[in-house]
Amino acid sequence: MSRILTVLLALLAAGSAYAQYPNRPVRVVVAAQTGGPDIVARVVSAQLAQQLGQPFVVENQGGANGIVGATTVAKAAPDGYTLLVYSSGFVINPYVHKSLPYDTEKDFAPVTNLVTNGGLILSVNAALPVKNLKEFIEYAKKTPLSYSTPGVGNTWHLATEVFDNLVGIKMTHIPYKGGGPATAAAAAGEVQVVLASPPPLMPHYKSGRVRALAFSGEKRHPSFPEVPTMAEAGVKNGESALWVAIWGPAGMPADIVQKINADTRKALADPAVKSRLQNLGNDTMDMSPEQFSKLVRSEMEDYSRVLKAAGIKPQ
């Protein structure tokens, strides 16, 4: 058999395999503990399994601000059967860690953004004697306070440090293993403050165990319409946004990337999926791989500037 014929047959076989994707279970590695990205991953994975007739098995690999899960996917075969769900902390890690076991820009194939919640909500334990952001800042300048995050060097952590610098306070950072435990800590009074994404915060807010003071997005969050933005509450340049997205290992065939992208966008457009994610405080996205790649590059540039301005250096 000639070399050319061998290559052609291989390409035809590959094309057939791509057309049948997925024909076995897909592993979805969530680079976080339960809460936050995990919730989004499970809602979308369930819909993809229904659409495509194959299980999308969600596996939590939290730790080191998502580095553990990201490393697993970076080393996986680039065949579309191992995917990464990660928050916008993905673009922060290069600026807070001196070394990573992967290259953020070269070792992953961006697939699509899933949701954005537009920002973070500054909340306090309900027992704290403050009713609004102005009272909180005045209180924090006189009283030692601690705040929780899902680890060290993640979006919540950095956003809180930037906030501290903006308003002239200094709270003590207490890291937890995941967004769920971090918000639960604020609700239980283990810490007094949390600057959190809406989904893991929502049940504690609804129960009245935490009081929401301000939202860091440019406009009020639809699930928290009564909570003012940072700007409305008197803190300028306090905006920050969070998102959750899908990547695969670098080297994934372009048609597999496009198929996963198209299937995922279809899942996000399903009315039941959209409604459930919105009820959890998320807005669904609709991005091509190219649009998402552009977002990742832009976010990396933005975080580089913000962290330098806040004096946060890689460790």
C-alpha cells in the first residue's frame, strides 16, 4: 500500500470518528471543589448527555486554585474525551504563581465560555452591625475582620485584596477548599466577610444568614436587583467579573473543538438550562472558540495590569 493511500485512509478513518463524536463517555474535569463552577458544569453536562446520548462524567479536582485539575487536562489525550471546566481564575494563575506545571496559553484549546455572573457580591455575616457599604468600610477601619475565599490566589482572593486597597482597609484572609465552604463560613460566622460569586452565595443570602452590601459588576445583578453596584454604593473602580468556561488539551482537532462548541451552545440555549442557571445567578454565554480565545487573551492582559497596580506579586 502506498504511503499516500495509507495517509488518505487514516484521514478518512479520523473524519469518520470525528463525525461520530462522542461514541463513549466524556470526562469533565472541574478545577474546583463543589459550588461555583461545579454547579454550572453539572447542569450543562447533564444536558449534553441528554442531547448526545453519552455520559458526560463530572469529576471534581480542586486544589491550588484549579492547578490540579488543569494539569490533568493539559496532559490528557487531545481527542475530546477529557475536558476542563474552570473559572476565570484560569487567567489569573500565571500572575500569582512563579511557576505552573503547564503553559496557560499553549497547553489548552479554548472551547467556549459557559456563563458569566458579571461580578462578585460583597457580603457580611448577618450579625455584623452594618447595613450598607459605607457603614461597612467605616466599621472595617476600626475593627479587625476576616474574609473567606476558595483558596489562595483565586479571583475572590484577588478581588478582595484589590477592594481592600481601594477603600483603605486590611482584612485577614482565611482560605477554604471551595466556594461552597467559603460562603458557608461567612454564613456561620467563622469569618465576617466574603466577596463571592452569586451561585454559592445564593442559599445563604436567601436564608438571611448573610447580608449583601454591593455587587462588583457594572450593573446590578438580575438575581440581586436590590443590591447596589460598587459604584452606586460609593466605591469607584471596584468592578470585577467572573465567568466559567470549557477548555480541552492543546492539539484537539479543529472539527472536534467546533462540535463541542456547537453542542454546548445548544445546551446553553435550552430554556430549562438557561432558566436553572439564571436562577443560580448566572447569565449564559454564546461564544465561538475564536471569540472565547480573544476573551482569554484580553482577560490575561487586564489581570496583569490590575495585579501590578494592587502590588500583588507571584509567589
